[in-house]
Amino acid sequence: MTGELVYGGRVTDDFDRKCLATSLRNFYHAGIFEPNFSFTSDGVYRLPSDDELSLPGVRKLIEELPADDFPEIFGMHANAQKSFQIMGCLSLVDQMKTLQPRISSGTLSAGQSDESVVLGMVTDMLFRIPEVVELQTTTSTGDRQARKNSSPKDGPVFPSTMTALAKFVNDWKSQSQQQHFSKKSTGNMESVAKISQSALVTCLRQEIDRFNRLLFVIRSTLKATQLAIQGIQVMSDELEEAFNALIQQKVPKLWKAVAYESCANVSVWVSDLCLRVEFMSTWSELVLNGAMSVYNSTNTEIQSSSINPRSFWLPAFFFPQGFVTSVLQHHARESKVSIDSLSLTFYVTENPGTVGDVKAQVLEVNGRIETGVLIFGLFIDGASWNAANKALEDLPPGVRFSQLPELHLVPVQESRDSVRSPVDKSSRCSPLYSCPLYRTPLRTGSMSSTGHSTNFVMTIDIPIEGYTPDYWISRGTALLCQTN
């Protein structure tokens, strides 16, 4: 009642209200009336005894409390104190960097000037960062010739990019009535259209457009900075900001304006970007090869697993919320049910969720599933996964993040008469903790139209054993798409 009436009107976020109610339950319960009750195991945070109920006694008890509150009083893990100190230290170092005077040479890389250091970084980034996501398929003459040879005789050359595939299907639809494409030369266009217009492929095409825009801004900024350092171009305010950001190992504001949310420094950010582009490029190649195979085949049956990755790297998406919606929409179309009647059920698998060889993980043939999707690359903040007990457990001292194994997302219809998919339900023996999934460890963002933060993706039900959900809420346990 205190949380809902006194504070509820001021706390608008659902997860903040849940955290507030959980914190109040740690202090509002019948156990506080027991003799020698203490809020912490060391007995420091306790209620006054009968001998201390006087005003001097209460004052003395308050003065004996430590200046810095222990994490245990809030139900948090001891690692929270270390994380808080690290964040404070990093904030102090960042402020000190802004006050540090700019010295032209003799401070970095064995006497190199700032201009030389940034020029080297720019050259390296231009070499590593591709121009577009589907660069290899669009520039390969041999690939274009192979696609032309695989197309029906006298028919159009099969497209080599996702955008071209969508245009290819739209042209066929608009011109088929005029018979510009004869049935003899169009191949199995009905099945190609189904592939191009599927929910997951549409999500991929939108992601590629976002990445291409980001890559264009990055390479344009790098080339302009390179010319400005060489004195060929004027150093504008935006280029100067980018120059200073690269010196401090930060991501320039020009890039952040069109990029996904991230807390990494620029070197890690660029490496992560290249992996994301590789994932999208490999998925695109898989879709195009599958569509071309269907185009040249008389079989109208389309296997979804043949054009999609075995497992999806969820953190690679610009907009992971859109991918989750696409999974539901894809299942709704296949099952011919309303998407509003679907929800996701989650199963933690035994496969590791680490990000290794992205291309191999996408093209892996073994372990493919028929219902739902597999996702990998998620991290647990404030807990770890016990594979033996199939439940969450506390982290060892000094460790904040751990890897979550591969996750199976199964769309189910919310109906009393519905029959759930035939998947392993052994992990459903334990109670569940509705764990929020965030894009970055900051967990902050602007309010979206859904009423949630833009940093929030969804809640994932994870089995717990030996603890109540309030225990993990007090711990601040959450899933992350990326760590610091």
C-alpha cells in the first residue's frame, strides 16, 4: 500500500515500481517484530532494543551505522559495491581527460602527434569497415555471371542484394499481368515472392538498410577527417568533434546519431560493428541462395530453416524489438492465427551462447529447429546460469557478468484449448523469474511509444530454484545484449 499509494504515482516505469515494491517488502513484514531481528546477517542494521528506545539510545544506534551502506541492506550482491566503485572511478577519469591540456606531440605512441595517431586510426578503420553490408555479392563479377547462368534462358538475371530481390518481386507483380515476364522464363516466382515478403526477411532488409546508412556516415566522416588532417579540406566543427573523440577512444557523435546503442570504446565498437555486418551479410547470402534455388526449382514448398540462420545473434540487430515481433508475425502467418493471440515461451538450451565464428554459426546445418527460433550472445548481469540445476545462481565474488546459453524462443497461442509445441519442458519444474532484457548495461533510454525505455527489449522467463523472484529483483538481475 505504501509503495502503490505514496510512491506509485511518482514512479511511472513498471520495473521501477516492481523494484520499489520488492524493496519495501524487505522492511515491511511480520519478521521485524521478532526478538533480536536484524536486516543484515552481521547485525549492524537492526531495530532498537527495548533498552535503546529512548531518544539518546536511538541516536547512538544511528551514529554507529557505517557511513557507506552495505549492498546487503538493499538485498544486493556484494559485487554491487565493486561495480559502483568502478563506475565512479571511470567517471572521474573521463572528467580528468576533459581537463587535460592538449599537447601536439610527445604524449602518445612514442612521440607521435595527435594528427598522426588519428590518421593511423582512420586508415585502419577504412580498411576494416566495408562500404555496404552486401559488398562481396554486389561487386563480384564471377558471382553475377553465376547468377546469370543459373537463371532461366532469356529471363532476367537473379538479383544479388536484398533490395534488388524486393524490386525483382515487385516488378514481377506489376508486370505479370502485362506478360512482360513469360511463364517460361520467370521460374518459380510465387515461392520467391513468399521468401522476399516473409516477416524475417523483411526484418533483415530493414536491418541492412540501417547498417548501410551507418557505414556510409562512418566512411564519409573518416575520409573527410583524413583530408582535413592533410590540409586538403576545412576542419569543420563536426570533424573536430570526431577528431577529439577518436583521440579519447570514444565513438563520435556523428556516428552515434545513426548507430545502435553501445557503451564500448571506439576500438571495441568498430570490431563489434564488423561482426554485426558479417552476420547480416551471411544471412543475406543465405536468403539469396535459397531464393535462387527455389526460383530454379519446380518445388513450391519452402523450408524456413533453409533461408534463415540456425541461430540468430540477437545483439547484432539495430532494433531487436523488431526482430522479436517478426518472429511472432512469421509464426502467425504460418499458423494462420492472430499475432495478438501469440506470446513467447523461453527455454534455455545446453548449447553455449558465446559469439565465435559468426558465419559458421549462421550456416550450421546440425541442430536446426522447426518451431520458433534460437538466439545467442546474451549476458546475465548479477547472476549466472547453473547448467546442472537449470536455474539461476549467484555469481562468485568479483564477477558481474556471465554468459547465458543459447535460448529457444517458441511462439504459443494464448488459449485454453491450444496445444503447446512439443519441446522439452524439463526446465519448467522450477518457478520463473521475469528477467528484463536490455540493450546496454546502462539500462536507460528515452520513453518509446510502447511505454518502455528504448533500451528495453522484452522480458524473458528464466527458471529459478531455491529463491523467490524478489531475491533476483533485489539483486538487480537482468539480461544484456552487450557488456561494457
